[in-house]
Amino acid sequence: MRESVSVRFRFAMSAVVASALLFLTAAGLRPQTTAASGGASQRQEGLEAFRGIASVLRSPRCLNCHPTGNIPRQGDDRHPHSNLVRRGPDGKGVPGQVCSTCHQAENNAASGVPGKPNWHLAPLSMGWEGLSDAQLCRALKDPRRNGGRDLKALEEHIGHDPLVAHGWDPGGARKAVPISHEEVVRLTETWVAAGGPCPSLAVAR
């Protein structure tokens, strides 16, 4: 008797589930499929946004301060910094030749020397020269390499850090970053909202 009741109960529940699925299908509602599609779509938007971000990070305005060695770079052709300037232990130069000797809190129109407060090189861990999009993305979002920043902190850094903003106000005859700062902020917001997706390492730049 108990077994018969159990069988009838399972049959009834199966009928309810089947009816619900038929109703959802007829109504065009497929929650799981829609969620998956939305996630894939947002990821793709994030990847496309990062391609724009990567093009900015490879601008001389960014790469000159993100070298993989101990010599800063200068100019649109990225030649080695004049006067044998070196990184130094904290990225601010060596004794007797620290960055702040020449680089002040603003651009110097008379000398052509660029400037922003706290002028310095990015740490070696954030050297970007020669990296593919996939490698660049992973370096950018790795807290062990980017100064302990999570995605929201990266968004804040790109949006409000004065040294980042200098890329759009380089002074002299230097070319500014080719994409507007507002657009880069928008791209960063899109990338962060998608979870900071990175291109596959198997995909060439």
C-alpha cells in the first residue's frame, strides 16, 4: 500500500514538473538558458572592452613608465631616458638623480619636462613591454603584481590617479593617449562589470 502511494506521488510530481516545463516553453521563458546567454554576452563585452584598454596601455604615455627593465623611456619613440637615469630601489631614481629633481607637480612649459605629483616608475612587477593581450590582462589584475588592487581599485586607479591622467595631458609635443580618458573609464567599467575577463593565453596578440 505504502509503495503504491509513493509511486502515485512520484507520478503526480512528475506530471506537475512536466506541465511547468511545457508552460515555460510555450511562454518562451527559459531562465537557465537566458542567464547563460546573458553571462556569455557580458563576458564578450568585457573582452571587447579590454582590447580597447590594452591599446591604451601600449601607448608610449603608459609604456614609458611601465618598462620591464631599470631604464625609464622617453618620447613617442620610447628612447632611453637621457642623462643615464635609472629606476632606483623605489622607482623614484637613484641618489643625486631622483625623479623629483626635474619632474615637478605639473608640466613645465619652459623646459618641456612633464610633471605630476609623486612622479615615479611603476614597479617592475607591472612592466608591460612585450606582453600579449592575455598576459597583459593577467598582469594588470593580479594583486601580487599590481599593488594589491582588486578590480574596483583598478577602476578607481584608471579613473582618478593623477599619473594615469597625465597620459591625456603629456605636455610639449608628446602625443596624448589616442582614446579619450572618458572612453577608457567607460571601457574599464564595462570590463570590471563583466568580472575582468582575460583573453585566452592560446590566442596570439
